[in-house]
Amino acid sequence: MRSDCHLLYNSRMKELVFLKLGGSLITDKTKPYTPLLDVMDDLALQIKTALQTHPDLRVLVGHGAGSFGHVPASEYKTRDGLPPRATPLVYRQRDDTQDSYWKGFAEVWYQASTLNRFVMEAFHKADVRAISLPPSSSVISSNGQVSVWDTTPIRMALAADILPVVFGDTIFDEVRGGTILSTEDLFMYLANALHPDRILLAGLEAAVWEDFPARTRKVERITPASFSEIKSGVGKSAAADVTGGMESKVKQMLELVEKHPNLSVQIFSSDEPGNLVRALGGETLGTVISS
């Protein structure tokens, strides 16, 4: 078998960017199960343009679940896992609580996968070579943290100039039975494995705000040292989001830049025409998170 170093030879010579397409960007999070197909088509074309104009660029895409996954996840409390008294790894007669949980687990998987299909169709229409690598089939977590993930298919896709796509998904969990991992959760693990140069979190919000939801004071840059000054005003999400909203995203990205000082993160809006091409090309937009 070829070594990981050999698999990544071509891509390690180039810049690696993790790009998240937020659920609020690609769906209407106020209307259950509502994809924004025109938006997805435009984003796919912008990614194609960036890859064509920056041949040294490699991109891994992750996308949120938006109004598809978050609705059933909230109803069934899928992220929380089974109640402590339930022992998911022991085969026994299930009670109603377990049945309800696993029903919800499967429903969240179905809805997240449905949205992923819309995203992949947009890439296909734009003639972007992309492949979906669903986390539910390859990731095992332990109490909400990735514990097992063979990233070789992702590495090989990048080396072959194929754009790998992951997404917020249901995950079997050794402690909780099941859970949901957000795109940021997945990026946390992949950043340690693949060492990206930049992470771009594209959504509707133009930046992180000191006074969300008033949005009158934009935060230009956040560091681990400065976050405590603005933490109280950052806020969560304006719509259903079982994975924590903006505050959770910022905390996770701060943890990453502390661990990887050369990494930079941008939180910006791709609702503005051309912003995604500009960000992928290296322009600074929105809020920068760095060490």
C-alpha cells in the first residue's frame, strides 16, 4: 500500500483550504426542508472559477444541514444521544424511548443525505469533479468527539484533484449510542489530520458581531486572548441549530488556531455576489480568527 505521504504528494505542494457552506446559506432555515437551489448552483460555479484561476488551490468542502437536518434533530434530540440508562451496545428488547431515538437518528440521516444530494447535483451541473464522503459511513465518535476516521479516501481525492465533500451527519457514538457531528466538529478532526492552510466558514452573516442580533459592531479579528471581551455579544443562531450557532463555531475555531498557529479562519457572507471566489482567492473578508 502507498504511504500517506505519497498519496498527498501533489496536494501538499499546494494550498489546502477547508470550506464550509453554511446551512443558512444553502437552505431557508426558517422553512423546513427548503433547499436554495439557485444559491447552490452559484456557489458551485464560484468554486469552479476559483479552482480554475488558482491552480495551486485544493479545497475540501463541508456543508451544514440547514432546514433539513436541524428540524428532526431538534425534535428527536439526536445530538444528545440515548438516555444514560439505555445501553446501545447490548442487544436487548428496546423500550419506547430507544425506538423513538433511533427513528429520529435515521430520519436526520435521511434529511442530511437528501440535502447533500442537492449539493452534489450543483457541483455536477457546474462540471466540478467532486465526490461525497458521508461521515455516517466512516466515522465513529466517543461522547461527541471523532475517535475513528480513516481519512485515506479524502487524501486520495485531493491527490487526484477531486473535490471531497463531507457534511454534518448522524454518527454512531461509543458512549451516547448516536449523535450528530457538525461540519465544524468534522473540521476539528480533519485539521489535525490534513493540516489545512485556511478554513473558510461561508454563511449569511457578513462577520462576527459584538452585538448580535443588532449587528452594528463588526469584529475584524478574534484571537484566543481577545474573545473574552466580545463573548457575551456573539450570540447563537437566529433559526433552528442544534449544534450551537455562532458562539460554538468561534470557540471551536479558536481551539484550532491555538493548536495550529499558522492556520487562519475567516467567517464571512457568501450571500454577496462573488464573495466566495474572492475569499478562496485569498482576499480577507468578514472576521478573521487567528492566534
